[in-house]
Amino acid sequence: MIESYLIPQANILIEEEIKHSRFISLLFHCLQPSDMKLALTDIRLQYPGANHYCYAFVAGSPENTIDMGASDDGEPSGSAGKPMLACLQGANIGELGVIVVRYFGGTKLGVGGLVRAYTSGIKLGLTQIQTQVKHLRYPANLVCHYAQLTDVEYLVAQHDGVVIDKGFTDKVEIRFELAKSHHHAFNLALATQTQGQLQVKFTV
């Protein structure tokens, strides 16, 4: 199971003119398929009147084959979306989306020419894009006394975790997420902080 992968840190915009057609390629962080819908809405407003708004995305890890998609948006089948998606898959970067806007310049490029044109800006953008490592977090539960809550929350944050929920009865139940690489260090710190009273049984 993959524990970490690269994700884009910032957007990249590449503009090219190829045989009188204007191609604008935007590479951006795409955490989920709905992010692509929002990005398309924004791009259509920024670049109105274009002939095509082709796109591809890999949401999730680079190995994710479920949360991905592509569209030729009216171009000949297989000439835009599919080769764009192939570029993203070959980059080994997760949560990455791309939209390529085309303003037709009057010269037909043919399927081969379209494939090259729609992937040109992506390939260039991938050489410039800055990335960061994302560590997958896994859910865990912990029950503690009220007096221990502040210490537990501090340790979760110190180990790059996120508190998801808290339930209050005679004690406090904390639901949080933590990367697998931090599990051992977290339990060591937790045992030290609570004099061995608390430990978490991680399931992954």
C-alpha cells in the first residue's frame, strides 16, 4: 500500500501558439473530481469564447485508477483527453489536473498534430511544477481523561496528525488521523507524556 506521494504545490500556466491556434494549459491541484468541475467553470469565465476546453485529472494517488477522467470536448476522439491523461499518469504526481483551452486559428492539425499540441504545454509545465510530499493519514481512536486532552491534541499536531472528532462522556473519546510513518513515534511520545497510561492500537 502506498504511504506517500507527490502533489502539486502551485498552479502552472503555459501559453503556446501552434499553427495559428492558441493553446493555454493550466496544471493545478485536483484533490477530487468535483475540483475539476469548479476549475472548468473558472477557466470558461477567464477564457470565454474558446473552441475547446479539454481536460484530464488524476485525483488521489498516482496509482489511483478510479478517481481519474479526461475529455476531448469536441475534438476528434483520442486526440486530446486521453493523451493528456497519459502525460499526467507518467508524471508520478497525484492530485493533479490539467485543462487545455484552444482558440482555433483556422489550420486543422490532424489527430497526430492535435495529440502533440494538447500535450506540449503539459510536458513543459511538468518540468516547471513544484511538488510536495503528501503522507496518507489513517484513522485512530483514543479514550483519555479530561486532564489529558490538551496533551493528546498537542501530540497529534506534533506528529502531523489531524483531530477529526471528540466525544464527551465521563471521559473524552478522540478520533484522529495520523500517517503510518508517525505511529511508532506518536505512541512513544504518548507513553512518555502520560506515564504509560495511554497507548493507541493502530490497525494499519
